[in-house]
Amino acid sequence: MQSPIDLTHRRVTLVRDLGYLNHSYSAAEASIVNRGHDIMVRFDGDAGSLVMNGTVYYLRQLHWHSPTEHTVNGRRYDMELHMFHESADKKAAVVGLLYVVGRSSGFLRKMEPYLRMIADKKDREEKVGVIDPRGLRGRASVYYRYMGSLTTPPCTEGVIWSIVKRVGLTRNDFIPCNKRFFSSFGIKSVNKEKNFLS
Ligand SMILES: [Zn+2]
């Protein structure tokens, strides 16, 4: 199945009592990278891993989409964070979080100045120091789970998606920052602020 999807799809299961998804994350040195189609926080050091069905998936990078790619009952939220994990044999597992505008988390506040720094500069990267992925998902213990694909080319299938059911908060000024970035590369925006740059 190709991602993204609406999370009311019949093939989506609601997984409870997973606690913290059996992860062992750790703080690691990271860089923020403008990849052209999105902005990514890449872990240069060992940020730890997630174990699912006996397979270890290492946390490699985080990136954002604005507005969200996944919808819930047809509703699109303001922003979606993807935590991209990869196993030793290159299988992918993504943990996603949906956000609406509100009072933002400490993590997003820390990223904001770096995001602004590279937003208009393709292939630019900046060291952001040590990033701690613990606590990024908050206290969520209920997930939407399905087998999907990468949402960008090559759209490889066989990706395990776990999307936190509880919606998080981000500050309003983080969203325009993302929008400005996306529109600066001509990526179509489905929101009303598509002329943000012009
Ligand atoms: Zn993504």
C-alpha cells in the first residue's frame, strides 16, 4: 500500500499498550540539512534504535511535512514529523506525529533558529549539536499501525508506519517557516498561504 493514507483506512490497526514502542534512544550529534524537497535533522552519531517484531531499526533522521501527509477521518493537520528508522538490511520503519498550532514543545523551539538559517538554501547543512530524541513522542502509547511505503521517491513499499494517535502542538511561527521553505522550491501547497513567498 502506498503512503500516505487516511488513518481510518480499514487496513490500519490501532495498537495500544506499546508504551514507548520498546525503543532505546540516546542523545547524539546531529546536523540540519536542506534536501531540496524537505528539511531533515540527520543524526551523525548513534541516536539509538527501536525494536519491532524482533528487528532492530536504527533512528537515522527526522523531517517535517507541512501540512500533514496523513489524514485522520479526512482531516489534515498543520504539520507532520517523521522519525525515520532503518534496519541493518535497509528495511524502513517510520514513527509519525501530527501537530496542530498551539504552545510548542522544547524540541521544536530548539530547531526553529536552525530551520530559519537553512530554509532558503538548498543542500546547505548546519551542525545543531547534540539532539536527544527521547521525549519527542511525548507520553503517547496508542498508535495507528499499517504497512505502507515511503512517501517520496522511490516510494519503496514494506515500510512499517506507526503514527501517534495523540496530536501534538507546535507554535504558529514554526508553521510559516516550514511553508516558506516548501513554497520556495515550488512544492505545491494545499493550504491557503501558498503565496507566502511572493
Ligand atoms: Zn516524511
